[in-house]
Amino acid sequence: MAGESIAGNWDTINHQIAEAARSVGRDPAEVRIVGVAKKQPTELVEAAVQAGLKIVGENYAQEFALKKVALTHLPIEWHFVGHLQSNKAKHIVGAVDLIHSVDRLSLLHKIGELSVDQGVVQNVLIEVNIDAEANKNGIRESEGPGLVESLQLISGVRLCGLMGMPSLDQSPEESRRSFARLRELRDGWVQNLDPGEVGHHLSELSMGTSHDFRYAVQEGATLVRLGTLLFGPRN
């Protein structure tokens, strides 16, 4: 029964993404869904993958490690979307395809060090605090150009784009302005980005969650992070 419900959710979400993309002349194929599986049982994640989900996002290192082992038989692209503590980075670097939530230079250095030790290049997004909220993770707008410049000197890291989450106090319509701002920042910062040997780029915009993803798609999101809308309420 849960599988049928998730399959229905998956179809509805894809229809809404397609509508939002086409309304602004975008190809819906440019938008990928990250199924945020925080506190969701593995059987629901498996049902979502069977419905068509390709990317699973986790918020906690320990939960990610357990789920990855339990679902090793499935073709999942793993992303880490939660706040990453430096002392937990060793469990994430090299084990996920993309880290969305890099928000400080010290973490970039740690990721680079671990990547070099493993002989890998870790894909990352810079998390931006787009509404300058005091209690939210992410860099300030003013820190962006310097961080992008510094990142290019760190081995073992590939910059792939930006991640942002608007204030939860905003309406979805108000969040649209925040999404547009993140896109504008990306378009500005990319001017000073040298691809280098690893192929740095800023093509990914991770923005939009269950209540505002349609507006994020209209403003250029390439990755939308959907949890309860896909899986249902968390345990």
C-alpha cells in the first residue's frame, strides 16, 4: 500500500515540476528530485526508487551509513544535504556523490584532505544563507566571492553549484525572490571561476522543498529537495 502511495506521489510531483518548468520555457528534464529520506524507513526509500527516484539525500552521517548498507542493491545516487560537522566528514567524503551543505572554509579544507587521502574528487555545493537569518547555516552573500576563490586552491574538491533555503517565515511566493537572488549570485560568482583541472562549475542550484519547489523550478532550480511530499510524514 505504501508503495502505491509513493508511486502516486512521485507521479504528481513530476507533473507539477513539468508544469512549473514549461511555464517559464524550461525543459523539465533539467530538474532532478532529491528524495530527502531523513527519519524515513528503508522500505519507503526502496518504494520511491522503484517508482523512479534516482537521488536520495540524507541529513545525518550515521543514518546515511546504515541506509547505504541496507540499500546497496539499488542504483542510488547518494547526496548529503544536512549540516556537516568536520568530525563527521570522514563518513561522508567519498561515500556520496554530492555534498550540498558546505558553509565554511575549514570544512572545505577537511573535505579536500580526506578526498586526497582517498584518491577521489568530492563534488560540493556552497550553502548560502540567502535571507541572512541569524540562526541558519550558510555563508553570507559577501563571503561568496572569497570562498569561491579559496576553494579553487584546495585539491580534491570540485565546486558544482549553490544551495539555499529561504526563511520558513516566508510564503512560497515570497521565497521566489530568494530563489531568484541565489540564481543571480551564481551568475555573478561564476564570472571569477576557473574550471581548473577538476572542472569546477556552478551549474547546479539546489533550492526548493516540499512547500515551495514549484517556485524554485521557475527560478532555475536543478535539484529540488523533497521529503514528506514524496515519502509522507516522518517517524
